[in-house]
Amino acid sequence: MAKSDNLLAILWMLGSRERMTAAQIARELEVDVRTVYRYIDALSASGAPIIAEPGPNGGYGLLDSFRDTPLFFSAAERVALEHAGLFARQAGYPYTRDLQEALRKIERHLTAEQIDQLQHEASLIDVIGESDEAQTIAGSQDKEAPGRTPERAAPRGDAPPEESVKRLKVIEDAIAGRTRMKILHARDAASEPLAREVDPYGLIYWHDNWYLVGYCHLRKDIRMFRCDRILSAKSTSGVFEPPPGFSARGHFLRTMLPKDAVTEEVTIRVRGTPFAVESLSHHWFLRNFVRERTERTLSFAVDLDHADDYLPYLVLSYAGEMEVLEPEELRRKIAGFARKIAEAHGDER
């Protein structure tokens, strides 16, 4: 290990423990004791406030004020760095190995108790990327049991970002403490919010949205709630234990594209510009259900819920570049939405 790395490692060790002898430091770094003395002298010369306590219970330590400098991360900061690493890996960050090594350096100088706490808190959220989704689609025929897809209606956009962040923190704290929650949740923009009691099992980030996975006492089943549709959230005095071996990530992946759960399927045919057809055929969800495609037409089969709740918003996003050919019910629904938009944005004069 380079001298600079050893110097930093000594600071980490002294920052995470009360006292360490030169012999203990030498064993950790796998160097000679005399080398440790030279490192201590170099650190002291550079201004690091290292204290040397003589005697049987003595050793080297740091001034308490130096322990609070930005070099030594708080527990919350360490968890934030682990979560940032998770997002970076799923985004294809090119320096993932270096990032992982930096995070492991932090862990190497923590106590066993601190490492356990860090791993527990870091596991409370998960990020699902394209590779996870592809594997789920490929293995969808091997599902143990059908499930419900997460709700994907258009965002409400009625909650300030800071309020959303506060709610996410409340949810994460409840997951960490295994405390039951009361939430007010709206399934979509047109639905009345419902009050629910939920045992929160985990948070998942998927396609620009946060999802809460937990047991819903109203529905008596494990459900997934899009967090931007949770209008309020607070912990209660109730406590819970998640099912043995339960994985929020695994449950989410198993139910993300539950072909076994589809009870009714509808064929959608659209016509549009070559660009619009190309774009829609590569849509992250619909690309899995394309049946026929030409330069200007596209047909795909999806379950009735998605055709009813999700597709009108998607087609409207293409404005005049795309037209639904069938089914007629979808055409009428889109036309109705378009009229409302025109009325809301028309010139009354």
C-alpha cells in the first residue's frame, strides 16, 4: 500500500477508536513498528492533532474536535454514500470498481457494530435497472405466483419536492424501525385517496419513481405504492416483523411484469410518423408486447388495465404525430382527454 494510503488509514483507525498502540497499527497495516513511528511523525508535522498517551493503557489517539471534521463521516453520511454507490452502479457509472474500493475503505475502519448498522440501513432501499428488468422479463414464465403490477399512472405533480423528500425519510425510518405506518394514498389522479395501515418492508427506485413495498392491512396482501401518490405518511406505535426471508426487491421483480396475472388482453393498433412509431416500439414497457410493426404502423397486446389507465397519457404525449386506429374505446377516451386539454388551454376570447 502507498505511503499516502497508509497515512490516511491511520487517521481512519484513530478516528474510529479511542486508543491504538503502535504495535496494533503495525499489525493492521502489515508494516514494521518503526515505520508506524515515522508515519505518526509525518502526520503530526502536517498538523494532524495526534495525542500520545504513555503507560500500560496508553497509545495514540485524536483530539475529539478533529473527529468531527468532514474527513470522518457520520452514520447518516456513510449510508448516503452507500446509496449513492447503488444508484451509480445501476446507471452504468464507468468507475464503479474505484467507487466500491472507496466505500470499502470506509468500512475497513469501522467497528463490527458500525458495519452491521451500515449494512442494515443501506439495505432498506434498492434500485432496479435495465439489466434487472431484462432478466425478469426473460424469466417471467418461471414465476412462483402471479402478482399485481405497480401502478404507473401519470404523476400528480401536486406535492412540493421538499414534502416528498420528508415523506421518503419518514418511510425509511419506519422500515428501519419496523414500525407500522398510516398513509393516505391515491391510486391515480382521478381516484379518492384511501387511508391505509401498512407494514413497510422496503423502498424500491424504478424508472424515475419510488415505490413502497409493504403489507396493506386494508387489502390483506402485500402491495406496492408509488410514493409520489402517498399524500401523507406517519409512523404508529405498532411494530411488525417482515416474513422470514422476504425480499422487497425480489417481490418487486417477480410482480413487475406478471404475464400470468393478465386476465384480459387487448390489441392496440396505432399509426404515426416513422419517428413516433420507432420511439413507441422501443418504449421500456411496451417493447415487450409488440406484435407487428411497419414504418408507420404498430400493434401490440397489453392487459386491459394498462390500455385503460396508462396508454391514453402515453399516446397524448406524441400530440399529432400518432393516431390510435383501434380499439374504438381507446380512441374515444383519448379524444375526451384532448377536448378537456383544449378547453383548459383555449383562448376564451
